[in-house]
Amino acid sequence: MGIIKKTLSVKPDRSAVSIIARGNRFSGDVTAVGRMHIDGTFEGTIVSSSGVSVGRHGCVKGTIKAPKVNVSGLLEGEMHCNEIHIESGGEVNGLIVCHKLSIDDDGIFIGERRTVESVVTPEPSGLLSSDLVSDMINALPDKIVLSMDD
């Protein structure tokens, strides 16, 4: 049994983390409000309003647009960000357009880096406004009870 209440407040500055877990494979275009963490395989385009991290088991092939990118796994393609960090064991192959690049010992970068002076803050299209999300949550019943029938 579970209880969900609608009294939780919706805060626009609060961000969720979207996760692609190890063993999962996704392809396409993703627009994420908040951070995104990938420990599975992803091919396509990711636009995040906060940041993207590629875990040790993660493999991303495509384009990433986010203020901050952290790589522990494999990232191939094109990155547009303010800051990118390649951790020990992480590998980036491709074009990086960023203001700040840092690489730990045993981190690998093969490709081209271009600097950008302007701040990358993607404005993902098709996102719900915080007012609309708040209205949707307020329309929920006060309490939802889940029970399992035997």
C-alpha cells in the first residue's frame, strides 16, 4: 500500500535527475529538465537545463547541449557546454565547444576543442511551464491509496 499526497510544493528551481540505468538502451532526442545521468547506452541528442553525467558503464553517441557535462564512461560526438570534466577512465571523442575543460589523470580526449565565451543555457522546447505543472499537481486528489488485491 502507498499514499501519495498533493501537498508537496512544486519549486521551479528544484530539478529532478533523469537516469538511464546500466543495461538499458535508448535512442532519439531527449529534453531533460534538470540533470541527466547515463549508465546505459544512448544514441541521439540530449538537451539538459542543468547537466549531463555519463557513468562508468555509460556510452553516449550523439550531441549534448548542457551547462555542465561530466564523463566517466564513453562519450562520442559533439558537446556544447560551459564546463566539461573527463574523469579518470572517461573517454571523449569528438568536438567539444566549451568555456572550461578539465581532464583527470587517465582521462582521454581525442578530438577538437573550441572555446565559447557565452553561457550555454539551453531553452528546451516543448517543456511545460512551472505554472502549468503546478496547476496539474493541484488538480490531483488529496490522497491516493494503492492496495494490492490478493
